[in-house]
Amino acid sequence: MVQSEAADYLRVLPFINGLPQWEPAPAAWHGGAGVWPRPGRPASADELEQATREVLADHVHTQAAFDGDQIVGASAMLSLTITVPGLRAVPAGGVTSTGVRATHRRRGVLRAMMQAMFDAALARGEPLAALSASEGGIYGRFGFAPATIRTRWEIERADAGLLPHPEPAGSLVLADAEEARAAWPVVHRQVHATRNGEVSSTAGHWRSLTDDADGDDGPLRYLLHRDGDGRIDGIADYRLPWSPRIEDAGTLVVERLEATTDDAYRSMWALLLDFDLTKRVVAAGRPTDEPLRWMLRNPRALRVTRQSDNLWLRLLDVPAALTARAYDLDADLTFTVPSDPMCPDNVGTWLLDTRGPTPTCRRVQRDPDLTIDVAALGALYLGGNSAALLTSAGHIRPHTPDATHLLSRLFRTDPPPHNAIGF
């Protein structure tokens, strides 16, 4: 894409026009009192110019659809990495900022853009594609499936007592936005290297952190934890929004919290759960389960109030993707992918063999243990979904008695995958 087209490309996208970017349902990634944040205003000229510079960056691979000289569809892929079982960072194309003009929907515009981006990602050597779906019914037809889950949970301060534990090492520091902008990349690099399912951050991901208030939401506050040697090993962003409603007053919202050590994790939560002049803590975008539940005197105090899919995954290159991750079981499994119109090289019967020093996946001519659609492979890939449930739903058809059980043992991971970075 050239500079002269970038502004027209951006004007297709909902967020540039101040339009909603999420289906009208409670969002598990939002910690505020509303179902999701209120839409913003249309971008100003300066904001449009800044966005233009961002879409022309090297790691952003834009894709536009034209009707004559008019841009009627826009999407992009970010060159990212996803940490997969075995804690290997695998290249992935992250689909983001997607929109089609209302006048040109139901004409195959999105499919054509998606096909072009899949082809380009394969040419770049990216065996995975990923996205966060604003609507749950759109992307399954392109071979994507939910691979990670996120939750929103609440704890009443009166119920938030922690079990006795030796005093953690290190210290807590209340920081400003400048310190947070410097600390977040350091912490996230460590988290990305050690968490199955985590996504790499893009340049400037934390640039928007500020000390300024955001309407009634109040300003973000920042909490750092340093270990005994003074190194930052944990960080949290939180806010104390104002509310006219008594049921929402006194709520502390944890927007993000990451720790690279158990001491940092425990210390930050201990403070956030006992903050002065609060009565409730809400945290959004959290894993389906986490150590905090097991640190509480009353485990029921942590209540999941919303849950939704998070990262959707699609295997663009089946053998490359399957040999990029690790397996805890030495076994071999033969499976057939019966159809994949968008990535036809995936179609066929494959032998996945995990018995050697590194897994292999090659085409074979033999009867398969099971037949599986490409979306189900994406759902299973990070180890967070049930092969048995996918079989019951018809996405997997076993041909031998133990095929589903073997598939489950090969792919399932503990703890389940989670990604805190979205795009």
C-alpha cells in the first residue's frame, strides 16, 4: 500500500469512524460497568495521520479490496509470534483492523481479502494465522476456531483474605505512566517466553499509557514489583472509576496484571485486594483459572462473571505447524484433513509421529485413525480444548476405538493456554 491510499483504506475501518467494534454482548475483556467501552468519536486529522504512519510500518501487511478506484474493504496482518507447547515462539500472521463498507457486504469481499492474506503469510513462512473475533459467527467459515478463553471475575473485598504465607521477597512501587511504558515490554518479553498461547507485542503497544483521566473511568494507575535485587518482575495497570450508581461505587478495576515470579504475583494481588476506600475488585481478560483462586481463604470469593473466546487460531500449513510444537506423549497418529479450499495443500492424510527427538508430520497412503476438519486442528493446537467435545460436535470422526483419546493425550496441556496481548 502506498501513502496516497492509506487514508482511504483507514476510513473503511469501524474504529476510525467512531463505530462499535464489538458485538452487543458483555465482553470478558472489559472491566468497566458497561458491557463494553462506549464507542469513541471519529478520528481527527492528526489521529488519521498517525494511524496512516502505523499501517505503513514494516510489520503491518495491509490488504485492501477495490471497486473500481474506491477502497471498499480493508484488513491487515501483523507479523507476530505465538508461544506454543514446548515454549517455542512460532511465526504467525495476526489478522486485525478488518472492515467492509456496508454497501459491499455479502459479495465475497472479506473472503477474497482473507485468501490474499493467507497466501502472503505462507509466502513469509508463517504457518499460523490468528485473530480476536469481534463477532463470533464470522471467522469459522475461514477455518479459524477459538483456541484460548478469557474470563472476567470479581472479588468482594470483605471475602478477599489470603491464606497465610511467608512474607514475599521484593518490594512494591506505585509508578507513573512513563515508568510503566518502560517496564511493560521487559515483563512481557519474559511472559511471552514462558506462557503457552501468549502473543508477541508490536512496536509501540504500550505507547498509549498515560496519567491522564479518561472521562468517568478515571486515570490508569500503575503498580510495579521489584525483586530482592531491584529488577522489575511484575506490573499491574488499574483504575478507580467514578460511578453515580451505588452498586458500582468503590470498584477497583485491574486492566492488566503480569508477573514473572510467584512472589510478585502474590504481592501485587495482596495490595490490590485490600486497597483503601474500595469494596470490590474486577479483573478482565484473565485466564480460565489462575493461582489467586488457590491463595484465597475462600476460593468461592473469586467469581467468574463473564467468559468468552479470546485467540482464534487457523493452521495455514498443517505439517509445519504440528512439527513446531512439542508433545508430552511418544506416539503416532494418522489423520485426514478432508477439505480446505483456502489452503488446499493441507488436504490429505498425514502421519504425526512424536516418538523421535523432534516430531515429524508427513503425507501417507493408509487408512487414518480419524478425520478432522482444519478448524478443529486450530482449536486443539495450543492444548486448551477437548478432543472429546469436538468429536461429539462432529468436527472429528474417529475410525479406531482409541483415536479420540490418543488425540487428546497428544495435544492437551496444563495449564491451559492464555494470551493477554490482543491485536
